[in-house]
Amino acid sequence: MSTTLLLARHGQTVWHAENRYAGVSDVALTDVGRAQAAALGRWVAAHPVDAIWTSPLSRAVRTARPACDALGLTPYREPDLCECDFGVVEGRTLAEFAAEDPMAAEAFRADPVAHPFPGAEDPVAAAARGAAALRRIATAHPGGRVLVVAHNTLFRLVLCELLHIPLRDYRRVFPQLRNAAVTELRVTSDDSIALVSLNVPCEPGES
């Protein structure tokens, strides 16, 4: 028996529009982000799921709302799906950080797991908590289809963890999960995990 997990990054936020790091900060969606959430809702209406889980951060909850409304589902909130804390880079761009501390920025680019931002969450710990959360969700819905709405960096770390890809390569292997696009995982009862699709747009013509 296998469970299908449909991972969706939340819609665009006011910080992401400027490529600023939004980790544990609770940042609002833009009009574009709200439109992306609505598109995800239409996609879920056409491809129904049995349950919807979200990060507790409002940008994820708000992105999941149209899908919940379309199917009449109440979302589950999972604290371990929260985005990574980016420490001193919260609310800033990588370019801004590099101008202040070029050596630290270069070390991050070379190996973001060995050299996370000062004050940031340990990426290894983030990958472990996120992977454990997805495994718990799959176990709670055996044979089902589940939408999981969370965050870009957390999902990329978790994909590496679950697919046995070195964590240090998460930025190279998964450059970006697009806002409100769908990535499908298949999780079997023996904990075998397959990546079925990546960054599938919710509506024709989206890129």
C-alpha cells in the first residue's frame, strides 16, 4: 500500500517578491500569492485529496485555505513543517548579507549545511524534523492522497533526506520549489519513497 503526498510551497509573500529570506517570520502573501493559492484550490478541486496538512505559519495556512474550502476539509497544522530559521538573514537578501560578510556568504554558497547563516537552525535538524513529519502524515493516511503545504528550504532539505541525496547539495539539486506548484511523493508501507513529479504547475501556461 502506498500513500501519495502532494507537497506545495506556499504562495508568494511580500519578502519573496524581493528574494528576501522568510523563515520563521510570519510574512503575508502578496496579491500574486493569493492568486497562486486560488489556483492550487482549483487544482485540488479537480484532483481531490483525503486530507490537508500545513505549516502553522500564516502564509502556508492561507495558501491551503482555497483547497480546504473546495473539498470541505479542515486542515491539520504540524509545527514540524515550519520553515527553517535563517538567523541573521531573516528579512534580508543573500546579496545584502554578502556585502556585510563576504566570507560567510561564500562559505554558505559552497556548503550551506556545514556553514549555515549565523544564528540559523541546523539544516540537519530541520531535515530530520521535516522528514519525520512527512512520515507521520503518510502513516496517518495509509493508501490516501494528502496535500502538504509548507516551505521552500524545508521541503528541499526533506526531499534530500528522504531520497538519500547529500543534504549539502539541496540548493544545487533542487534550486527552487515554485510557489503553489505540486511535487508528488509516493510513500509505501515499508518506507520506500519515490519522487513521482516535481514543480508541476497548477494551471496550464504557468511556469
